[in-house]
Amino acid sequence: MHAVQAAVEVLLRPFTPKNAGAQDDKFRSSNGYIVVREGASLSNIGHILYYPTNEERSYAMLAHIVGIFSGFLAPVIMILIKKNSKFVLFHSLQSLLWHAMIFVMFAGGIVVALFGLFVSGDFPPPDTKGDPPAAFFAAFGLIWFFALTAGITTLVLGISTGIKANRGEWAKYPLLGDFVLNKLLFDMHGC
């Protein structure tokens, strides 16, 4: 019971070097969750996030960094290699869902653009020697703009979250992090 009180006290006050105590080395607040440091023991209260090993941190980092270039392949490989590690699973699932979301949006944009071109009646042009309609260039210009924006965002998110994962942080992607942590990771393992 004393350990639970100490964890709650640490969560309620900011962690700074001037008010650090012996208990602060064992418990540390991270986005409203309890992170258990080595040597600490807690009863089952909420989601307990642990401090990962060096190997887990490396695999989690690789899921993000290699995922920039390989898409969904790197996160899937990391999930298969380290399926018993919640830390690696958390980071790999975030990266996997991010790449799946980008793929669905990109494919959906292409389908909508092609459908719009064919429904408008301007495509294919009746005169085979005529120029393609302006809608063709506008639609594919928007698709390529989205692809460029998604690529840059994936690069920035992959590098920044990969660095944080290598530090042992339970860093979250925007829109996906809380979903992965609360709905997938802890519901899947029954914690």
C-alpha cells in the first residue's frame, strides 16, 4: 500500500531534480500513466508502463526508423520478433497503423480522383490528339501533394519517435498513440 501512495504522490507533483527523492527513482509520471523503474513494486492500478531494456529500445527505434523506408514491413517484422515486449509492440503498432492509414488515404484519394474524372465526362478526351483535361492535372496534383506531405510527415514522425523510443520513452503518435496504448495494447493483453 505504501508503494501505491508513493506512486500517486509522484504523479501529482512535477519531477524536477530539486524535489527528487528516493521514491522518484522508482516511479515516474508519463502522460498520466505510471512508469515502473527497476526495483519498484506496485499493485495492479491502471496501466503500468515499465522502463524498457536496451534491446527493447533498439527494436522499438528500428520499427520507426526503418519503417520510414520500408513502410509497414519493418513494424511487422519487429512485432514478430519481439511479440512478448509491450514496449516494442506499442511502438511497432503505432508505426504499422500510421503506414496503414497513409496507404488507405492515398489509395482512397486515387480512387476518388479517377472516379471524378470518369464521371465528369472529360476523361478520356474525345479527341485523341487533344490535351488532357485540367481536372486530370488538378486531381493528380492534389494526390502528389498529399503524397509529398505524407512522406515528410512520416520522415519527421519516424525520426523523432524513433529517438524517443531509443531513450525508453512511451512516445505517442498524434491521433494513434492513445488508441494503441488503451485499446490495442492493454485490451489485447488483458491488463
